[in-house]
Amino acid sequence: MSGAALISAIKASGVRYIVALPDRTTTECVLKPLLADSEVRVVQVCKEDEGVSICAGLHAAGKRSVLLMQYTGLLDSVNALRGVAVDGRNPVCMIVGLLNKEPDIAPKQSKFYGVRIVEPVIEALGMDHHLLEHRGDEAKVGPAIDRAYEQQKPVVMLVGAEPAP
């Protein structure tokens, strides 16, 4: 999957706000190009749970956003996700890098404990999730974002491999 294709899918879904923290999986080919893109506004935050609240606030203002972060930040944000996104019924759309995920190994089968528990945590919160790892997977982004906004619920798109330029 290319970073350019992922960015195009994000923008095609009507997203104009990117709330972000640096993530080794997506920074080079997604975040850095977005920082230079005049069609979107990137809001850089210090903590992932802060990003969850900002995305909810943008939704309240009628704006679509995506939160870019690493899976460790998602795990760190479980309470904010529960309260603000799930209980608050806010369509917080997350693109989450799976640092160290092995190619073509399902996240639940990873030898890395943190990667292995991400999907079960997401499932325990009742959030939809999708794996983005191969060319063509960016086609999942638009429908996932649209569904999140239609159903007023969060969604997580897990990036399993660093996107190509």
C-alpha cells in the first residue's frame, strides 16, 4: 500500500483535519506529506487521548477528522476511547500503526505481545477495525469512515506495514 493512496482515500472521504502524533509506521509516507498538503489541516498533539477528544470536538463542529497514532498510544487511550468515542457515540476514526508487526502475520498471531493484544482490546471496546497492509487495502478507508459517521461510532484502521512512498 502506498502512502499517497492512503492519503487520497482519507481526503476522498471528506476528511480535512488530521490529528496526529508521530508514529514510526506512518510518519514518513503519510504524516509528512499531509503536513505539506494545503487541502488538510494537521493538528499535532502531545497525547493520544487528547487526540480522541479533539476528533470528537471536530465532529461536534461538523468536521471530519482522522487520528494518526501508533498502537501503543491506542492502548494508552483506552479510557478516553471508552468514554468519549464509544459511550459518547463519537465517530473517532483512527489510523494506527502496528510498529514491529511481521509481514503477512495476523496481528493476533504476532510474536510481539503489544501487537498481539491490539485487536482483542479494540474488540472488547466494541469498535470496528480493519487491517491495511497491502496494495488495494486503502479502498477500505472511505467506507470505514463513512460507516463510522453514519453509525456515530469509532473505527480503527490498523496499518500493518509501513506504506511505500
